[in-house]
Amino acid sequence: MTKYLISFPSEAMALTEEELQMASVDAHAVIEEAKAAGVYVFGGGINEAVDPVLVSGDGSISPEIYAGSRLNGGFAVLEVPTRAQAVEWARKIAVACRCGQELREFMYDPAS
């Protein structure tokens, strides 16, 4: 089976506080559905209150991350047999979150 990343940037969720609460309930319901189906691997939201750092190849740490690199918002990693199934899960998450979701496929790694 193939692993897929379903994600959205935080600015995509332009919701009122009431809408955000409803979206949270609905999104958690979809995640519970994915867990029950045995396709959920991992997911969560990026803590944007904590600045990212770059740990270089020599082990040094810098607040300067890669140019153009940006990861915020939320994501889920699911493992399903087909891309069509991944698209369907992304659709469910998009409806629940009330915002579009990006879908990316992980390359096969025999060690994982």
C-alpha cells in the first residue's frame, strides 16, 4: 500500500470561531473514521507558536530555514491501496475542514 500526505496551509481555513469549532468536530470524525478503517498513519497540526530551525549536516542549528520552505496548518498521513481512495479521503477531509486539501504521494521506501 502507498502512503499519502493530505494537508492544508493554515491560511486556507478562513473560518469564524463558530465555523472553526464545527470544522474541528467534523475533521476529528473523519480521522476517527480513517482510524476505524485502518488507513490512518499519523496526523496533526503544526505548532506555529514555535519557530522552526534548520539543523545542518554538521549538526549546527540556525533559525534560517530553507528559502521558500514553509510548513504550517494541518496534515494527515494515510496508507491506502489506490490513489482513488486517497483522493476520496482527501475529499472527506476537505469537506470536514471546509477548505481545500493538497494530496501528495510518498515514494516507496522498503525500509519503512
